[in-house]
Amino acid sequence: MYSIHATILQKLPSACPLCGLTARGGNLCSGCAQDFVWRLNGLQSCVRCLNPVPKQTTLETQATAEDTPQAAQCSRCWRDAPPYARLVAAMDYAYPTAMLIQRFKEGARLAYAGLFARVLWTRLRTQLPGDVGLLPLGALVPIPSSQQALRRRGFNPAGELALELARLSGYPLQREWLRRTRETPSQKVLDSAARRESVKGLYVCPHALPRVWVGLVDDVVTTGSTMHTAARALLNAGAAGVVALAAAHTPVRLVR
Ligand SMILES: [Zn+2]
Ligand SMILES: [Zn+2]
């Protein structure tokens, strides 16, 4: 939980990291938050993978009374469900919010981890339906960085985000629940089939897990193949289920 000190910091004036206008506590100003952070709320997006779904054509809705666009899965998730029950992202990996992610990861603006975590925590509480028992999560597990990335940046962006989210939510942080089995080439240059192949068996859980729901944390979700592999490792070790959490998600139309 945030301390009184942190609560006071949240009220202090600061410059909006996107537009430079007055904001508070290192957050986006209300205009930018409305325009860029909450944008997905207004779109028809798959509740499970967050990819945009064309209205009515490929959308297959669940036969529930509270059927809304937000409660629907895309046809791809119906056919071949990802190993995580939900993907929740703070923002789109698109202009201009992608700049925040780049400054965070490559410019070491570690304070942005707090900004992403606050948006993510609000989303978690407002978007995860309480009746399916996903909350509270039993653990937060960051996806480990490669040694090469760790040496270059000096920190693991997913680890910083998970730490801030753990502070906010009170959920226990479990850094040791996932380990990398090997080093891999950078994902950026690979297409989605090559990405899937390169991350196969990349993560293991070193011991049996308690039967709890795990929040699996990464900085950016692009094709989802890293999340898939890591979620499978947690489920194989005994986790009850996985919710994928990310600072940003690349909508499928932007995946090259
Ligand atoms: Zn702004
Ligand atoms: Zn989907």
C-alpha cells in the first residue's frame, strides 16, 4: 500500500510527461489521460487479448446476460485460447504513448514505472469482473530480462513495473517464480512465427507453485508469444491461472 508520504506526492503539481502542461504526482494531465490512456475503453476490443475486433463480423459474444463489447472475446481467442485469462494493459503501444515506454526503457526514466502501475491498477480494479474470481491476485511475477538487456539498461523494466504494482496493490512480488533457460537474440527483428519459435521453453518455474492466480508482468506485449510461454511455465508449475499485465500493448494492426 502507498504510504502517507506517497499520497502527498500524488497531489503535488508536476508537468505532464506527454504534453508538458500542469498535472499532479507525475501522472498524465487529465486531457492526455482521457485522449490516450483510456482510449481502449471506447473501442470494441477482445476482453482476453485486447486486439481490436471489427463490429459484428468476427465478434462472437459470450451468451451471458451482461453481454457488452468488453465481455466478448475475438474469434481467434475462441478458437485457440491464450494461456492467460485476461490481458490488461495501461496503454496502447502507439503514438504518442509509445514515447513514454521508450523513455522508460531506453532513457531509464524509472519514475514512469509508477505512472504505468497507477493506470494499470485502476484498470485492474475496474475491468476485471469480480464474479470470475480473478482478484485478488496471489502473486505478481515479472518476466525476467535477458542478461544482455540487463547489462545494457541496468534494470529490468518488467521488474520495475511489477515492484510499483506490488506497492500499490499489496500483492506479493515473486521475482524467483520465473527463470530464463537461455539467452535469445533480440525479439525486435523477428516476425511473429520466428518470435514464437525463439521463445519456446524460454522460461521455467524452479519449484511447484501454490494454487493461486498470478499477475504476470511485462513492459510491452507485441505478439504475445513471450506472455504465452511464461504463462505456460507458471501453469505447469501449479498456478491456478494467469492474468497478463503490461505497461503497453501493440494493437494487432500495428504488429509487423
Ligand atoms: Zn498532457
Ligand atoms: Zn482475443
